[in-house]
Amino acid sequence: MEIWINPACSKCRSALSILDAESAGYTVRHYLDDPPSADEIRAVLVRLGLEPWDITRTGEATAAELGMDAWPRDPASRDRWIDALAAHPILIQRPIITADDGSAVIGRTEQAVRSALG
């Protein structure tokens, strides 16, 4: 499995602690230093079963600068959201865990992290 993290994020550190406690095998991706492409974001969204606005940190200053609160949340605007996430990875909700079975979760709770363990 792979986990996208920001090391400064307490939820990310907590998720790593749970994975370590369970001796889970995983790869860490520091997504601010190694941003996902638009295609990688699309693939993760499919695995999550979510839309790009569902994983956007709209409280970030960058979101306000882009005026994202006013952006439509509809199929025609989907690529605009994805492109913004690819260009500004700080906007991506974290941590995101992609499991080897093809599933993915946003691991903000212990329960969500454990669900990725199968």
C-alpha cells in the first residue's frame, strides 16, 4: 500500500503510527514534494469513489485565493478541480492510503486507517 502524507500533519503521523503498530507494509509519498499528476488524482478518486471537491481542503489559503468556494461542483467542472489539486497539492485532503486490493481511504480516523488494512 501507499500513503500520501504531509509530515507536518498530525493525522498523517497518527496514520503512520497505526500502520507501524500493525506491521503493515507501505510506501510513503510526501505528496507536497512529489505531487500526484492529474491522472494519478483521477485514479485515486475512482478508488475512493469520490469527486475532486470531496478531497479538497477548501479551508486552505490557496483555495481562497483561487476562489474555489464559488466553483461549481458538477461534472463539467471536474477537470478544473483536478487540475487545481495537481497544481496545488496542499489542497489535497490527507492522508490518502491506497491499498494493494485497489481500494483507497482518506485516513483521517483510526477506523479509516484500519479499514485499509483489510
